[in-house]
Amino acid sequence: MDPRRVLNARTTREKRCCPEARPDAIAGRFHADPAKLLVMSCVGQLVAGGYAEWNMLDNGDIQLRFNTGERFLLAKTVIVRLA
């Protein structure tokens, strides 16, 4: 079994309880900018494949967490690695 495909129970719970965290719901917010749409679509594929999860924060930014532990903040004009 590929360890990158294994989701822990917390990840699965968060995806079920947060309908706004669906990949198409987040990626769909960037139709006006083709470059952002492309990047968010690729990130959305990682989320859909089970390699990462993302949550929309109250300010509209997106926190992306990979199963390997890396965390990123996807802000309006910049992507920041948090851990």
C-alpha cells in the first residue's frame, strides 16, 4: 500500500464536515484569473487524490496541508510555506 494514499481519520472527518472545502468549490473561485485557476486546479487534484487537504479560512485564504506534514497558506497574491 502506498503510504501517500493513506488518510488518517482526522483528514476524512474534516473533509466530510466541511462542504466548502470541496476541491471544485475552492478552485471555482478563481475563474477570472487563468493562471490562478490553473494552479488551484492542480492543487485541487492533489486534494481529490488524497495527498493533501485544504480548508478555507475566515479571511478567504486557504490553508493547504499535505499528508507528509508540509503546510502552506494560499493567500490572494502569494503562497507561503508555514511548516
